[in-house]
Amino acid sequence: MDTTSAGARARPAPEAVRGRLPLLDVLRGTAILGTLATNIWVFTAPGAEMSLLSGSVQLVDVRGVLSDPSAGAAAEALMRFAANGKFLALLTLLFGAGLAVQFGSAARRGRRWPGRYTWRALFLFVEGTVHFILVFAWDVLMGYAVASLVAAWVLTRSARVRSAVMWGAGALHAAVMGLLTWALAAAPTAAAGSGPSPEVVRLYAEGAYTEQVAARLQNAAVLRIEPVLTFFLLLFLFLAGVRLLRAGAFDPGPAGAALRTRLLAWGLGAGVPLNAATTLAGDAFFLVDRYVAAPVVALGLVGLVGTLLDRSGGDGSGPLSRPLACLGRTALTGYVLQNVLATVLCYGFGLGLASRLAGSGPWWVIGLWAGICLFLLAGSVLWLRRFDQGPLEALQKAVLNRIPERERSAGARVSR
């Protein structure tokens, strides 16, 4: 096969399914709420987003329960452990599955690939950049946009090439995390950090909104380090999501249910003990804990949520699954909105809850997370009663639809 240039016409593939898959929407909604379960501890910490640079905020500190065995400390430790990295990995898997759905849609319509998707990725990168500057320093959308372009190209290759790229990316990621962990273990004092400076604490407790925006811009290089360090993980999980979709892991019916049962058994059976071990191993193993063990657990979450949905009918119309599915259908809006709400509620330019309630224990943080979750679930249900898409999803569609068809379909034919 002779490729005449960078693009290729999409070919029909097993993932070219018609209609929505309820499990995908339910999983997306679950992942959105789960990412907030990690980020809420960042929003409420002294120094907020910048505190992670000093190492003063531990996303997981199960060992702290030993020194403070109270119910609040136990609940905080459990929530941190359950959320850290798992739902981010789950969201990434689902993004890959969504990429496969778009590839299938292009194939059914005879459109070239990645043609139009290139514009979608560019728009996502712009959205992520705006989100990073104006809302939250640890945005994931920019990294998704870049890695998805590579994954989109890989989808036009043979099954052997796709498999080689997926497993090669996974091996490279594991090697990078291993080397960085070795470096952290060799310098435990440096890894521990010294805490945020008084200036950083003041910035988020009392500072103006424009000051916080300026701080993100001034520290952009280091604040954008996560998607750089995890590029190979993003690529691996995108392609793993493609493989899961093509294998039928999100399909209704007995074949899909059997695959989900296997994911549940292997993902949680192997992932949870590994995750517990890396958590208890100490701060030096933070990278392995969040970026190696947690993605294994994410596979188990696909199986767990899928199995629960199967037992409730599988159509996503239950009292809990329906709001989750609605949030999943508006996932981009929900992701950005939860961060906007958290900043307004926690930072000094808004209600300043983080400084006002500092030192009062973890229950208010857990309650804040639950309150935002309920708002997002109820809001998405009400919104979709009148509209077909979330606001940001509709904006993206409107902008892309203004691109002339000849540009949206741009891409080279493949001579066979």
C-alpha cells in the first residue's frame, strides 16, 4: 500500500457501530466525578494549584491514618486512594474509545481520516489552553489533543502496527516512570518538598483573579509537565480504549458482559493490591502509584461499572445511571464547569472557602465535592431535556461546521 501523503481514507472497522453505547456515557460521567475527587483536595489546599510544585500536597497519604485514626482522616485517606489516577486513566481510555467511534463514523460516511479530526483536535487544544490559563493549571485537554493526533494516525495503520505502537508506548512509559522513581528514591529529601511559600498561599487565599492567571502564565513550563511526562501513557491508553471498543467491551449483551467480568477480575484483582503497595511504599513511588498502578485499576473500573449497569438493565435509564449518562454526554462541559465552580468556591477572589475553613477537617471538603457532583448531575439532566449537547460540545460543533467541507475532509487518498 502506497501512501501518497499524510492522510488516508477511513476504512470500515469493527468499531463502526451505530447509535450511542449507554455504558460509554455512564463511564464518562463516572470519570468526570472521579477526577474531581482528586482535584478537590488541590483546590482546597493552601497554595492550591501551585502547592503541587512544592510537594506539599500529597494526593494520597494512607499512612497518615496511623497517626490520626479518626473517622475523618480515614474517609479522606480512602477517598484520596480511591480517586488518585484511576479516573484520569479511565477518562483517557474512554477518550480513545471515542476516537475509535469517530473513526468508524468517518468510515461509514466515506470521509478521509484523520481529515476532519485534525480540526477537532486543534479546537480541543485551544479549549485546553484557555482552560489552563483562565481556570485550572493541571488541565488535561491540551495533552489529549496532541496525543490524539498521533493515535488518529496510528488508526490508519495495520493491526500489527497499532499493536506495536500501543505496547511500545506502554513499555516506554513504564521505563520513564521507573527511571524517575529511582531518581526520587535516591533523593527523598528533595522529593518531600518544603511547602508553598507564604506568597503562594496568599495568592490563592487573598489574591485577585488576574494575579492567579498571571501566575499560571509565568509558571506555564513547569505546570504543563504532566502531559509531557505521560505522553506515552496517553498514547497507550488511547489505543487500549480503541482495542476495548473493537473487542466489544462496551457493547450490551452476553459477549460484552463476559469481557467486562474479565476486566473486573483482572483489573481490580491485580490493580488494587499493586496500587496499595505503591501507595504504602512512600512518596518516592508517587509516579508509579498514579501513572502505572492506577491505570490497571481503571481497567477494573470499566468492568465494575459495566457489570453494575448490566445488572440494572444495561440501558442507562436507572435512577443513578441516567444522570451519570447525561453527564457523560456533556463530559467536556462538565469537566470545565466543575473546575470553574471549585475555583469560585475555594479561591480568594470568590467565596474563599479554602482559607475560611482551613484546619476544620476533611468533612467540608468531601461535602463540597458531593455538592458539586450533585449540581453537575442535576444540571446535565435538565440541560439535555432542552438541548442535544452540552454548551461546550455545541460550541465545538458550531465552530467545526463553519470550516468549509473541502478543508474538513482534507486528507490524502491511499492508493491500493
